Amino acid sequence: MNNGKPNWWSRPSSAPEAARIPAPPPSGDGDFPLPAPHPPTTPPAQAPEPAGTDLRAAGPAGADARAAEAEAEAETTGTGPQAPEPVAAGSPDPAPSVVLTKGEPRDPAPEEVPHVQDPAPVPAPQAQPLHAPDEYRTPPYGEPGPWAPAPPVQRPPAPVPPHQQGPVPPHPQGPAPWTQYDPWGVGGPALPPPPAKRSRKGLAVAGALVFALITGVIGGGIGAYVERNGGLTTVELPQSDAKDTGRAPESVAGIAASALPGVVTLHVRGGGSSGTGTGFVLDTKGHILTNNHVVDGARSSADISVTFSSGETARAKLVGKDTGYDLAVVQVTGVSGLKPLPLGNSDGVRVGDPVVAIGAPFDLSNTVTSGIISAKERPITAGGEKGDGSDVSYVDALQTDAPINPGNSGGPLLDSKARVIGINSAIRAAGGSGGDGEGGGASQPGSIGLGFAIPINQGKRVAEELINTGKATHPVIGVSLDMQYNGDGARVGQKGKDGTASVTPGGPAAKAGLRPGDVITKVDGQRVHNGEELIVKIRAHRPGDRLELTLERDGKELTKTLTLGSSQGT
């Protein structure tokens, strides 16, 4: 650099300066000098110096050579000889030659090295320059070398004037793009870069990513479906072994399994009507106990059909019936494999005990319902459709909340050991009417949780009498009651039926000293509130049982003991 400018911007070199440049020496490590160009206008040069000669190492001989070069330059340019610049002894030459070898650094620029004044110039033969001087001094590195010409000066292409003729093709997408300047290219406008080609590798990577995403989503969906449904084509759900049918004997299922073979469904036709009821087997002889109102319309055995839980059907004949107790016995013949139900004891039943009812509500055979004993000794009356009271039944019933509907009549009420403790007979309807659907009521009420069953103790006695004699006996005290009395208790009437005496002469009441107008308030210590309750309490006993009656007479309370008599039922 001279004054902040590159060397290749300096003025043209003079002839003496070009003449001082010797040929490069040969290199010992494989480098070799390039031959210098020989311009045609240069006169033939004298013999060159030996290869590898460095003027800086020549000592006085090198100084003589430089002096000779200075004289030759003076003769050529006409400027005359110039005095050399004084320099310190031992300094390097003012214009050392450029010698480049592989792996070695270049010499510093000429102006950075001071000249050394030789003590005694020695004349030397005149030397000729190796090539014509470079007037621009523009080699790639430092001073012009003896082996390569300077490259031409590159300039950007001149802009096209606005008035230049000829159409200019427009750029398809807006203004012309920027062009790149190539300092070593030829003159003229630079060509725009070719359009970038879409990388096939990038497209392949993008396609692979999309494919992986799609397959991942599909695979995840298939995996979720397989996990939830257990397969791609069929669905198989886990299930317990079908042979797991064991149940505890005291459970509802165990009770039902034990009792169902002994329960039957009765279909009765006669008197222009038909009905459905239930019954259960009493013994292996084919005797079946049911309600009287279930078979009351039958006139012969052809009108009663019995269907067992197995589906087998048989005809049944009427053995006996009793309206006052609402019980009847029928018998089937020619049927094998009968399973009688065991009978329990209704006196040992307690309120809250679990019970199971089996029947055919609305002709749905083998229906099982369960509940508890809601109350005991409920005095109820059922029937009375005839109007003369001959069809009225008086029951000291067991109350249950097990669902009982029309068709359950005559079915068994079972305890926790599958023993019969009652015969389902009546329900209380929401409208206030008693009885059940088979009793001939105007309505067909449904269950509201108020069902009533005849205690099995009473049913057993009546069934035995019906089987043995065809008739049932009723316990009586020998009085006629005033059913219109509104006071608390049951009052003995003044006159009996058809104007007879209200107290039967020689009967149990007459023997105990009862009189017309006495009001009976208790039976064996249990309170009675009306005449119906007194009848129910008496019929809960057998003929011949002793009873203690509490009564009021003329404002005094009296106690009388009597033995129950017997009457023939209808």
C-alpha cells in the first residue's frame, strides 16, 4: 500500500524498475519457476543470470549490477544517472525480487524495505529485462512477477440507455431480480441465476413424513378399536361359567328353585266365565289346595285344568270347598313325580320375617315375588257379591307387602326355609274395595303392597276336613250379633234371624251366661271393635277350644269362659 491505496492502483512502472527484477530461482522442494513471457517488441535479452540467484545475497556484486541497471535506465530515458540514496550498512536491498515457494511467505513490498548503500559500486555487464514493463502493476500479489501477466481490469456492464431500441422482455413475476457481479467474467450484462430446481430429496422427506403421520393415525385408530372390541371382525365379551347355578337355600332363588315344582296354575271355566288362579300340591295322592273363589264357578271336573311348572297339564276334580274360609281342594290323577310342599306353622311367624310368594298374576305362571310379613291377625272379609252374606269369608289373615295380583289367589306364601305359612287370598285396592280379581269384583285391582294370606294352621285344618269329609266345620259360640251396632265392640242382638232368640238355648254362650245386649270387647285378652272381628277371632280356633270373653253389661265389665261349639260349613 502507498498512501492508503493498493499497489495495483499505482502509476506505471518505469523501465529501470522493471529491469531490476531477476528471474526466480529454482526451488528445492518441488516448486519451479514459470517461464517469463517474451513480448515481440523487446530486443533480445542477454544471457540471464543463473537460476536461483538472489540480488539481496550478492553483496557488492549485487550493488554493481544495480548500478549498471541505473546507467542503462538513464541512457534509455535520458534522465541521467541519479545518486543512490544513503542507507545504513547491512540493510536489505531496496527492491528485492519476489520469490514464492511452497509453504514460504512472500517478501515485503519494495517501499517498506530501505535501500542499502553499497560501499563501492562495481560496474557490471548490462542486464536486459525479462519482459516488457507492466504499466499498471496489477499482479495478484504485490509487485509484478516475471512469470505471469497482470489480469485485465474488470468493470461492471454499462446500463442500457432508456432510448435504446429493441423490446426488453418483461420479467414474469415483477421487477428484474438482482444480478451478481463476476469480477473475473467477460464484459456484458450478467445472466440471471437459473431457477432453483426443487430438491427431490426434500420432496421425498416430506412425503415420508406425511406417510408416517397417516399410518400412525390409522394404526392408532385400529389399535384403539382392537383394544375396545377385542378384535377386528367379531366381539367376544367375557362371561362367567354357565354352570354357576348354586344358590343358598335360604335365598329367594333357593326358595323358588325348591318350591316351584310343587306349584300349579289352575284354569277354570264355567257359569259363563273363566278365571285363573294358583294352587300347591299337598300330598303324593294329587290333592291340591287353592281358594274357593278360584274354583267356585266350576260345575264338573271338565271345567278345571291344572298346569304344573314343568308344563305338564292334567284335569282335576273338586274334592270340597268352604265359603266361610275361602278354601277348596281339587285332585289330579295319573300324574307322577308330584312334589308336595312342606307346611310350616303360622303361629311362629313374626312381623318382619322374609317371605316369598309364587303364583300366576294375570296368567303369568311361575311368577316369584318377595317381601316381608307386614302384620299378623288382620281381620278381613272377602266376597259378599251374592248379597245375602253366604259367600262372605272371614279371615284372621297374615299381611304381606310381597306383590300379589289377580291370579296369585290360592298360591303359597313361603318362609325362608321354603315352607308354606299362608295361602294368598286377597289384596286391598286403592279404591277401598277388598278381595282380588278372581273374586268377581267389578274392577281388576293391582298390587299396592297390601296383600293378605290365610294362615296355614287354619288352612291345614280345613283342608284335612275337606279331604276326609268333603265339608269343613266352623267353631261357634251360639249367638246372633247386631251387625249395625256402631259402638266399640260386638253387641249381642235382641232378636235372632227370623225372629228367633239371639242366644241359642243350650249353646256355648247360653251355658256361659251371656244375655242379649251384652257387648263383647275382648277374646282371650285381644281387643275386638266390631262383630266381624269377633267372628274372625272365633274362626281362628277349632271347635272345642276354650275361650275367655270379656264383656260389658249395664256399665260393668264381666268375664265369661266357654267351650266352642261346631257348625257345618257351606
